Amino acid sequence: GAGVSQSPRYKVAKRGQDVALRCDPISGHVSLFWYQQALGQGPEFLTYFQNEAQLDKSGLPSDRFFAERPEGSVSTLKIQRTQQEDSAVYLCASSPKGLAGRSNTGELFFGEGSRLTVL
Amino acid sequence: KQEVTQIPAALSVPEGENLVLNCSFTDSAIYNLQWFRQDPGKGLTSLLLIQSSQREQTSGRLNASLDKSSGRSTLYIAASQPGDSATYLCAVLSGTYKYIFGTGTRLKVLA
């Protein structure tokens, strides 16, 4: 597609349910990021993939959060046993180049996000 | 640890004014800095990307400058329009693989 696509756009979950959020990056983009954005705040880093390799997962708040990008394109962020504090917008971004090397870093292209509400 | 601060947090101006948004960061060892726009309920749209070796970038009515040594960037918007109303965020790439974002400046341009 022309841009980064995320689904679902809105998800309401009961506390304790598992959720899966999908990101379709721009075709051919090497880098993929997941961010969490609380209301009125800037995005907070969760994890980074370069192709299929998860090079940084230091921002994942707990072991209930898991992300994968098995074929280096589509990525899924999974949250197990959701809690109310997980309510936020989850943003995915992709970039044409990888960050290893850093000779010339490219723009980030964001999707519209998945808004998760945990009741 | 890199920290990014944006001032002011909110700004309301009449249409036609030129305005400056500020972004400061604590660690000058950055690879690039990007300015984004976010409309309510939407994702982020990249406005300008400044590599660490550059001092400024321009796109239309927007101009962004970067002073790494002082840890500052400014986004200048000329002849503001109501359609410019949005939240403006800056982000720096430093350290490992993280873009660190500020909390944004909420801009309202009054017709």
C-alpha cells in the first residue's frame, strides 16, 4: 500500500483479555518501530525491528508485551492479560533504511494507530 | 539518558502570524532530528528531517534549524493559517535505535 496501515483502528478489551495489533509497513521498508502514546503525551518507544530481527525491545513495559515481524514485513504487537494501564494508542512507524551503520538515517512514516481501551 | 522538551506546551495565535516552536534535547550526540505534525485522532506526519551534519531544512512555509552544540531546534512557521492547527512534535535519534519524542506543542491558529 501507499502508507503504513494499522488494524484494528479501535479495540475495546475486557481486563485480562489478550489482544493483537497488526502493522503493515510501507513495502520494502527495512525499519519498523512500535510506539505507545498516552493522551496528551508524546509517543514512547516500545520496540524496533530491522527486517525480521528485533534489535531493541527495551521499551516493552512488561513480559505481557510481545512483538514479532517473522518475514520482515508485517508486524504484530501482542498484549497478554490486558490491564487498564495498557489503554493507549499504539503507533507503528516504518523507515526505508536500517539504523545499523547510521550513515544516513531516513524519515519515519507513521500509521494512524490502534486505539486500545481496556475496561 | 536523552530527554526532549518542547516549549511552549500550547500556543494560540491569529492567522497570518509568523511563529516559532522550540525543541531542546539534553544529549547533543544525535544522528538526526525530525519534526512531525499530529492531527487529533491521527498518526504523525513527518514535516522536516535534519541530519546531524545539517543546520536547517526548509519546506514551503516551514523552516527547521538545528544547533547540536546547544541542544536546540526551532520550527519556524511563516504566515500561519487555520489549517496549521495541530500538535507539533520533535523527535531525536540518539544512542541505540530509539527516536525520543517531546510532549509536543498544541498550536491553534485563529481565523
